[in-house]
Amino acid sequence: MSLTFSRRRFLAGSLALTGTCLAGPAWSNTVRPPLPIPPIADGTDGAPLDLTIRTGQWSFKPGVMTPTIGVNQDYLGPTIRTRRNTDLTLNYHNTLTEGVSVHGHGLHVPGDVDGGPQLEMPPGERWQPTLSIVQPAATCWYHSHTHGKTGTQTYRGLAGMIIIDDDDDVSKELPNRYGHDDLPVIIQDRSFDEAGRLIYSLEDAGEDGWFGDTAVINGALSPIAEVPAGKVRLRILNGANARFYILAFADNRTFHKIASDGGLLEAPVPMTTMEMSPGERCEIIVDMTEDTSAELLTFFEDDIDEEGEGSVSGLVNLLTGPGQASAPASLLLNVDRTLVAHTAPVPERLATIERPDPEEIGKTREFVLEMDHGDGDGAHAGHAGGHGAHAGHAAMTMTINGAVMDMAVINERVERGVWERWRVRSDQGAHPFHVHGCSFLVEQMEGAAVTPDQAGWKDTVVLDDDDWSEFIVRFDHLASEDYPYMYHCHILEHEDQGMMGQFTVTDRTG
Ligand code: C2O
Ligand code: CU
Ligand code: CU
């Protein structure tokens, strides 16, 4: 199975959803847990935020305790809140018995405070970076970036959201009351053994990475959130290790995407379905003014390929049908009319994105991501097999431009402040390509012109077989040979298996 086919089929089949209502809430007869809202760690006044990385016990399933990792809590961590043009000081303390590095994904900060694998905290140690936040409002996140262990540590819970605020007028016009009309929505998938422990194995991951069989939202199974009868903003993070998600509301309503990875789009984009790859963030506005509830469905994109093939009945079967192999989840927004509502319209203009003139774009770099099955017949061997054929991939190597990640090798050297064009292609399968230290502007995605919902600032872009994805990017901060930036596939198993490279950003000398 390759994600390639599922993605194309969904995109082609998605028209079938238009204008159709899916069945009523699939979980209506189930008691839903409340949506856990991670507490805010407010860094806006510059005081250091204590972030203790520790083991914990978290109840994903009623009555079952699961050993986890969290930051200041049992699973996941607080939402770090910061503000443009302020300094954010983080005081990490690693109380685990293994080394940890924690990366701020989406932050425009220099390499020495970026939290890449070079910045590993040994057990018991602390790391206290000060980050100058100079970028516009955005939803970012932090997660384990420990060499070879990013997948397992993130899976166990070492991740959290970062919200960057801005003082501009548009930000004030958008719903911004955290936990009230501005909700963090972290989508992940996990598998549990009979004792309730998380099941994870890098070695046993399939060629598309590690898929859990159960979706969780902020660590809860199909939770419910009480929301006001007005505009509600969801800051959605695909925090899964490997899985691509398709999001849609059960009543097929239109919502508005207002922001991508790096901040606000130029204008809201109306949508009914949305694909999210691992690592990506999307902010959407849902209008609950006229409703009593709305159910956000989180479909496994690979299931849509195997069972639904993009049809409405297939999608509904995934949620309600007998014998389904996996459990896609949903988030129920339930209106409480006693809550104060944000009723102002969404601004028609959200941001101005300044693009460089074509002649300002200097160098072009090309990157090809490859999966080699190590069985001698090349990277395409996997196409013939089903799931079972891919168990046990100890021999599989994951490369970018033919090289496996090597902490001792700088793969690219970039000049600060100069626009570049990066062209990225996959030799096999779909991969979310992520770059540290920047936001970029996608110009072409999988061989096609970029769509309006992808036309804002991004730090993760999807590539697929054979077609180039292209973006333009400029790095404004320094990353030295000792503390370089990373570019990599955000399927964490691919990253841990070597689909990653390092680059410096320096000023031209002489
Ligand atoms: Cu979200 Cu290098 O990672
Ligand atoms: Cu990153
Ligand atoms: Cu990949």
C-alpha cells in the first residue's frame, strides 16, 4: 500500500461529498469525554517557563491507565503562548532516563535555540534557550527531535502547541479566547495492547510509517467541547507520527480556513474537506451561530483509500459499519447559548503576503526523497505487496539526495537573507517535507499550481511520486555547523530512519 494512491483517489473522489449530508453524528449514543484543553504556559512577560519533561499515566480509554510522557503533565504539554516582538525563555528539564531534544516547529529562530538533535539534554539535565519571536501570529508546536527517537518519544506524548500572538487589528477581530472560542485540536493516532500500554516499534513500522489504530484528539477519544453560539476558531495540528487525515463536518458544512503553518492566509478560504499531513497546522473558523452542534470528522486517509474510495457511503461505513479495522474519531462542538459568543464577521482581508520579484530568487536546490527496501530490486519493490508484505523493515533505508542523515555531515549551505527556490520530489509515496527555521511560500504542489488554501506561509509541504513540489524560501536567522537546521520528512519513522538532512545558514564572507 502506498499513500500515493490513496491521496489521488481521495482528491479525485472528493467531489462526491459536495452537496451531500453524511449520516447524523456517529457517536451520538456514546458518552464523550470533554475535550482536554492543555493549560496555557504564558511566556509573554519574558519570565522563564518551567517545562519539565517527565513520565506519566494518562487515561485515553475509560478506566485504563497508559504509561506516557508529558511536559508538566501526564500526556502532551501546556500550550506555550508568546507574542511577536518579545523574548520567550524556556526552561526545559529532562527528568527521563534517556536523552531528549525538543524542537520548536515553525519558529523562526537561530539554529542554536532551534532544538534539533545536536541540542540533546542528557537525563537529568536542563536546557534554557531564549527565543526572540519576530514572526507574525501563528500556530506552531514543540515536539521531541531526539536523534533516532523522535517517533517513539513524540508518540508517547512529548509534544505541545505554541501560539504566537500579534497586536495587529486582524488578530483582535478573530476569536481569540483560548479554550472558549479558540480551541487547540491536536489529532494523533495510537495503538494499545491489552494492558493499555502504547504499542510502538520503529522496526515494525510499515513503509508508510507507524499508524495507530485509534485516533485521539488532545489525548481523548472522540471528545466533546462546549462552545458559544458564534464564530469558533479551531487551531488544528496533525500531530500524528505518520498518518494523513481528511477532515470534514458530518453535515458537510462549509468552514473557513484562515491560517496555514506560518500564519494567516491573505483571505479566508471556504472549504468542506481538508487534508492534513503530519506536522501541518490549519486554523479554521466554524460558524455555530445557527446551530446546536457540529461534528468534525477525522478520517484516516489510508482507510478512505482501502474502503471508502472517496464515496459518501464509504466514509459513513468507516464510522458506523461493522467490523471496521480502525476507529476514526470526531470532535463534537456542542453549543451552550449561555456562553459569550464572538459574532463579528471574519475579516475579508487577513494578511498581506509580500512575494519577492522573480529576479530576487537566487539559487535553486533540488531534493529527492527515496525509500530503498534494501532487497536489491530498487525503490519500487513495495508497490506489489499489501500491508503484510511490509512488516519488519530493518533493512529499509530512507534517504534525501541519496544520503541518510548523518549528524557529522552538513548537506547544504545557505546564505542568509537571500531568496531561494527549493524543488522537492518523492521517488515513491507521499511525504510531508518540513524545513526548520523558516516559513516558505509554495508555488507548485505535486506538479500543479498551488491552491488558495495552500498559498500562505508554510513550513511543511506534501510531495508525491514523480511530481515536483516547489517553494520559495528565505532564511533570516543563522545556523552554524555546530547547530545546523534540519530538513526532513515529517513521517517520524522516515525521519528516524534517515530521511533528513542538515544545513547551515551563514552570512557571505569576503
Ligand atoms: Cu516538527 Cu524537524 O520537525
Ligand atoms: Cu521543525
Ligand atoms: Cu517520508
